[in-house]
Amino acid sequence: MKVKFGLSNVHIAKLIEQDGQLTYGKPFKMPGAKSLTTDPEGDVSKYFADNICYYIANANQGYSGDLEITMLIKEFFTEILGQEEDKNGVLFESADDLTARFALMGEIDGDTNKRRFIYYDCTATRPGSEASTTEETKEPQTDKVSITMSPRNTDKVIKATIDQSDNNKDVYDSFFEKVYEKQMPTEENNESNQNEEDNGETQEEGI
């Protein structure tokens, strides 16, 4: 089942793989985002025993979908689709262009929590072209790019989401400045949590 939602704050960060290590370039903004449609990828395997469906396994292969945007910017053509720009600002598309993997980031419009998201390992197709003559009623043309969001080959991570709250204000506000990576609990946090638990047990014993 496809899920379609409105977008804002769409950013793209080029993914670079070298010697088995993944790094990301600085995210650049894609203005004019319209919508993102996603469809889960993966097979469902059913195992039957005792005349019933005994076990169901879902293979999560990420998502596929379409990103609709008012007009793709030059950085997307050069950094992601591999097109070449000459000294006069002319973009050249070639059969030898090499597309790059990237992270797709954005914010869901209309969500009360202003949820922000990131898909870590994406590939995109070239957009289709459509042109029409000017009519009495002007309807803006949009670019649509088919995107595949795959599990990252280093840790199988597909996406991450964050809701706005008082506890994560700094992370939320800077979410589009760089690609966010999972932060594991530190020893200090573990010790603090343990101390809180110990204090709680001491108080309970004194009651």
C-alpha cells in the first residue's frame, strides 16, 4: 500500500563509500517539494503447520516511491545524477553519467509533531520531462523522480525519524545540517540511570 504525504525542508546529502566506510557530504536543500509517495519493499513468507499459518516472516528491503518537486535544482543533477556543468553553466547529460547514492531528509507537512525523517541509502532515476503551451489557466509543471530507499549495507539501517520535543531541541533544530547517526548511551548516562534506580530503591526501603 502506497503512503503519500506532503513535504517541506527536503534535503539531499551525497553518500560516499570508500574502503567499506560510508560518509555523507553536506546536505543541500531542495526547495519546492510537493509530496513523497512510498511503498514497502520485501516478500512475506508464510510457514504452515498443524493446518494453520504457524509463522510469518517479513523481509524488509526498504521502500520505493516517487518524489515530486516543483523543479529539480542544479546540485541534484551534478552531485546525484552525475551530469557535467561547463564553464558557462550548461548541464550535459551523457550515457556515461554515474549516479550517486544519497540520504533523503525532510519534514512531514501537517503532522502535529512536525516529524522529520531521513532515508539513509537512496538511489534515484532521471526525471521525466513534460512541456506544454501556455493556456488561460496556468498549472505549474513539476518534476517527479523515482527513488529506491534501501537498507544501508554496513548496518542495515533504512530510516530514522524524530518528533519535536523539549528533550531533543538541539538535535531537532540541527537535523538538516548533517546526516544524523545513531547515538549510543554513554557510560555517564548509564551510571546516572543506575544511580536514579538505586536512589529509588533506597527510598522505597525507608517507607
